[in-house]
Amino acid sequence: MEQNLRNKSAVALRYQDGDEAPQVVAKGNGYVADQIIAKAKEAGIYVHESRELVQLLMQVDLDDQIPPQLYLTVAELIAWIYRLELGQGGAAKSSEAR
């Protein structure tokens, strides 16, 4: 689904074993959102589309961990991506997200 460039938003999270919670490592609107999505796709990182989740994550400061209220939602997303990757035998392919 095409969106107006100004309305596009993207947030990148990082989570590694041993981290207390996922961390917001990039976020932006418009052109910056396009670049975040493009870099993720280039790296073979799965891009998930959830406008509501992105709106919530946009409120988190850059380099901060996500708030406890989002733990369950993000954990379910990470688990789903993990299962998807296992089913594909490698890195999940990207899909459009904003």
C-alpha cells in the first residue's frame, strides 16, 4: 500500500541475547523512514508493518529501551520472526513496513 511520503514512519529495534529489553536504534519520518527500511532490506532484516506499533515506538527516545508496556507485543513479534526465519532456513525476507 502506497502512502504519502510525509506520513511514512519507521522504527528500528535491536535486541541481543542478554539485553534487558529491545532498544530503539533508529527512527524517523518521510525520507529517513525510507532509508531505515531500505537499509534493513539490504541487510536481510525483516521489516514488519504495524502502524500502531510504530506510533508507540516513535515516542521512545533514540537509544532507549522500549517501555515495559510494549514488552509482550514486541516479544511476540520477535518470536514470530524467529519462527519465520527457522521455517525459511535462514534470514527472513523483508516486506514493506511503515
